[in-house]
Amino acid sequence: MSQSKSSVPLVVLVLCLLGVAGGLYAWSQSLGGPGEGGAGAWITPTQLHEAARTGDVTSIEKAAAGKGDVNVAVLGMPGIKNGMTPLMVAAQAGKSDAIRALIKAGAKVDTATRDGWTALHFGSCVPAADGIKALLDVPGSAVNARTPEGWTPVMLACSRGGTEVVASLLAKGADVSFRNRWGQSALALAVRSGSAEKVKAVLNAGPDVDSMDREQKTALHAAAEETQGVQVAQLLLDAKADPNKADDQGVTPLMKAADRGNVELARLLISVGAKVGAKDANGQTAKDWANNRGDDAGKQIAELLK
């Protein structure tokens, strides 16, 4: 008997919920769903992020007309980092028209993901500069915003983006004195990218050319670690980089060039006063590093270092 009494309210509750759900569905249909053109046209957050990724300005404008939240952050969407807004997705995809449409609809440029990335950070990692320029056109955009790991947009541009992206950020006041948690500067990251044009752009901003990372390596060390780093090394030396700075293991750029078998760079460093007899923490000279290779490049460098 007690069971029949307790089951009645449950049935009523279920019927009520079904009625509410049906009413909400009918209401949403009256507003106009995706692809419909009613006054209350809308698209879901997932569709809005996809529209941003593909540069679908029409769908973005539809979301704005339907009073959709253009700053909604998505979680768990394949290919999209948790906490990304549609603007961040458009910036990552380099869709400048979508970026402008989202900004016009009220998208916030300086909103950050859980790990501190803003749209400017995402937009700095692409080859073309149209997207980053659209973001930088917003008054007060935080060009020097830093993630918890210390990355600024210009650091990311130096590492992954295009030369014009770097130039655009610098033109808007990007600070090249910052370093990330590993002590890497924008200059060192530009050097490691292998792009002489990026290095020139950063050097024009007046960085500390001998700034050291957490292992006390300078940008010239970074150039010496790259097998094609001669042109970049020349730019650094022209900017008065010290060829005799040693890292925390006592390794100089000349030793690193010898280790890499880079004959041309070794010759360049010697010509500007690199100390041939300097020893690292293990007591080895650049000649020892060259001989350790046991190949023709090592022999050529050892001959230079006599």
C-alpha cells in the first residue's frame, strides 16, 4: 500500500518534466534554429566555434543577431583547447574576417584560457599577419600579456609565427626584454627559428643581445647550436654580441660550433676574437670538441684552432 502512495508523486513529476521540456522545445523552435532566418536566429556554442575556425562570418553575425554569447568558452571540443572562446579559435586559424566580425559583435580580446593564453597569443603562432593586425586594432589590447609560463605574444611569434606577425607586434609596443620560465628571450627564440628576418626585427627593438637563459646560454649560443646559423650569428656579432660568453658548463659558442662541425661559423667566431684556448667545465677546449667528432668537419675546425 505504501508503495502505491509513493509512486503517484513520481509519475506526476515525470509528466510535469515532460511538459516543461516540450514547452521549451516549442519555444526554441519559434525562435528559429541553426540555418533559419527568424528574428531570434541562433547557433550553438559549438557551431559558433566551428564558424570561427572556418571563417564563416554569416554564422557569426547570425549568432550576434540572436543575442548569442560570442565570448562563450568551450570545453572538450575536438581540436580546440579547453577554455577557448570563438575569437581565440579564429585567431588560431588566422581568419581575419571572422576576428573582425566577432570583435564587432562584442568579443573580448584579452579574455584568457585557464592556462593564460589570449587571442593575441593564439594569433601570434600563425604565418600571416592579417589576424594579429585585426586584434591589435582593438584599443588597449594587451600586447605584452604573459602566460603563467612567461610567454608573451611576441615570443610566440618569434618561435612559431611569421616575420610580419613579429613586426606587427613590435610596432604596437611589444616588449622584447621579457623572458619565459626557461629564461628564453624573444631574440633567442627568433634565433632558434632560423629566420634572419625575425632576428633583424627583434634587434631593431634594442634587446640585450647577451641576455642569458636559465642555462646561461646567450642568443649566440643558440645560433651556434643551429647547423645553418652563420647568417644569424653574423647579425648578432654586428650587434656587439660577446663571442666569449660561456654557459653554466663553461661552453662557449666556439665550442658549440666545433661540436656541430660548423666550419664556417668557427672561422667567423675566431675572426671576431673568440678565445681558442678557453676551457669548459671538463677542461676541454674548442679543439677538443672538434677532435671528438672524428670526421672531416672536425679535422678542419681543429686545423683552424691550432
